[in-house]
Amino acid sequence: MVEKKSPASGWPIVQGDFHTGDAQSCIGVVTMGSHLDEQGICDAGAAIAGSCKTENLGLEKIIANVISNPNIRFILCCGTEVKGHLSGQSFIALHEGGVSGGKIVGAQGAIPFIENLSDEAISRFQEQVEIVNIMESEDMGTIKAKIDELKARDPGAFGAEPMIVEVKEAGGAGEEVTGEVQPLSGELALVHARMKVIERMVTDIGYRNRFAAGVYSGKIEGLMIGLIVSFVILGFILLG
């Protein structure tokens, strides 16, 4: 019999668009952009199951609920990707590469910025769970079979007490408000992503222009110094 621990009081500590099952289960299921039979997934053995449509606050809520329950050791990613936000790709990238400068390393979504999670919380998430990726699958038989497989691999509770983090919900585009997901539309998310690319390109052009200007200025300065030195040497020769 594997060891189990009590999750944080009142778990799940962050409310959202999900269903819950046995809090001692080792499996959390994220259906990404799909709305499946999440209660049925929990009845099949998951501790928690729900969608995730945003690659910022949506991911933060999942991680907060996972690290506050040491019994969860696997995250099963299934369902369809969210156009523009790419919350599935961003979620897997966060687990693999973490966050640098507030941005998920390797994430391709429009707004993959993490504000509510410390480096310690992200490291805890990476260490506590294994990501199992069957994304694009919406077949309940496949999902339940994978749950059975993971239950058989249950390593027991993570060797640390529940970690509690606060996830602040601020109303705005691409965030979750009052427990309901309010993502940007796919088209608007793509516009945001392209604007960020253009911003980076403009910044890069600015750096290149400054470098070119510096090189040009250096050439002129070097030429003038060379001429002055040449005239001085020539003067010494003529006077000598």
C-alpha cells in the first residue's frame, strides 16, 4: 500500500472550471480546449479533471491545485489544443523548461506569462508530477485506459507537505474571472502574438541601427585621428 497524505485544507484551494474526485488519487486530468465528461473522468479514478483555455492564469490555477495535493503525481493532458493560446503546448513547456523573466521557456502561445507562481512553486510542480501527453485524444475509452495504467504506477504521495500559493484573479482579456474562463478569441490571440513578434523585430532593428551608427562613427573618428597623426608626423619631417 503506497503512502498517502492529506491535501491542503479545503482542497482544491483555487476554484475553476473543473470537477473533483478522490483527493488521494495520483492523477490529475487536463482536457485543454475540450469539454469532456469530466465527472466521468473523476469517477474513473482522477483526483481532478477540467479544461484549460489560457496559458497564463489557467495554468497557474492548475499548478496551485496540484502542488497543494501531494498525492497527485501524474498530469494527463488530453483533449484539443486551444487555437492562439496553445495552452497545452505552453503547459508542457512550463513543466520541461520552467519560467525565465516571467515568461514560460519555449512556450508558443500568445500570452505565456506567469505572475502568481514563485520559482519554488514551479520547481515543486516539476518535481512532483510527470506529464503524460495524449493530447488531441477525446476518446473516453482511451482516457480511462490511461488512467488505469497510471493508477497501477502510483508511487505514493510526494515527499513534502502541501504547498499553498495565492492566485490573484484580475479581470481582463485572457484571464479567468469568477471561476469562468474568459480567453481571448483565437484570432485576437494570434494578433497579440504577431504584435509581440513585431515588437521584438523593431527592438532588434533599433539595436542593429545603433550598432551600425556606432561603427560608422568609429570609422569617421578613426579616420580623423589618422589624418591628424599623419599631419603631425609630416610636420616633424618638414621641420627636421
